[in-house]
Amino acid sequence: MNKKESNGKLPEEESNQSLDEKIEQEKIEQEKIEEDIAEDNELIEDSAEDLEEKVLRAQAEVQNVRKTAQKEILKARLYGSESLVKDLLPSIDNLFRTLEFQNEESKSVPSEGIELVIRDMLSALEKNGISIVDPQDEEFNPDEHEAISVVENNDVSPNTCIQVTQKGYKFKDRVIRPAMVIVSKK
């Protein structure tokens, strides 16, 4: 017996048609998914290209900064002492002037000229951050002083610099040359 449903189709025909519709619908959904995936892939590729370009630009910028820094370091090494030299030039000029006034017979130089040159040179050094270490009557400091002798002396406290044989020099906080001193002991 064939049973017909109210729409006049057999149940088998209806299930075949329903199955065909479902397959067609799944195909449409699959195509939409594939289109979405293709769009997403394009977006990912575009953003990957943008990121790659940004990375290349950043690398180029880092290289430029590095080159600029190297050039600046080189300039600082080559011309760092320029201000010191400019400050010392008047002292050198004064030395030449002092030599012009020397006594030709005894080859002696006026002490005023020598004092002037020393003052100019010390001033030039101070302008450039170099200071004198003159520890006369100060406590011995091994970071800034070099003891060349130790002398027994009861008039001063032990470990005191009683004589400076050669002054020392510091550049800012760094010792360029320690002061040569004679230190007291009891």
C-alpha cells in the first residue's frame, strides 16, 4: 500500500528532496566558510606584509642610529681635548713671551713670567674638570696619594702627609696621577 501524504508526495520522495536541500544548504555554507577563510587569509597576508615592512624599517632605523652613535663617539675621541688645548694655548704663548725677556748672559727667566704661566695652565686645567691633589698636612689617602717614604714624626698625628714631593691630578672623580707624598708615623 502506498500511502500518500497530504502534499501528494511519497515519504521516500520527500526524504530525498529534504536530503538534497540539506546537501545544497551545506554546500552553500561550506562555500561561505571557504570565502570567509579566503578573506581572512588575505587579511593575514596583508598584515604580515605590513609587519614585515615595519620590521625592515625598524632595523634600518636601528642601523642608522648605531652608525650615528659611532660617528659621534669617534668625533668625541678625536676632538674631545680641543677645549683643553684652546685653554692651554695662552699659557704656551706666555712661555714664549717669558723666554723673550730672559737674561741673555745667565739664561735666567723672570719668575713673574713663570708664575703667570703656571696660573694660566692651572686655570685651563680647572676649566676642563682637572683638579690638583695637594695633600700637604692631610691624612694619607691611598686612593689619591702614593707614599714614597714613611718618616717618624711625633709633631703630627700618624698617617699624615708631611711633605708632597709631586702634586697629583684628578679628572673629575678619577685620579690621573696620584700625589707623591712622605707620610708620618709614630
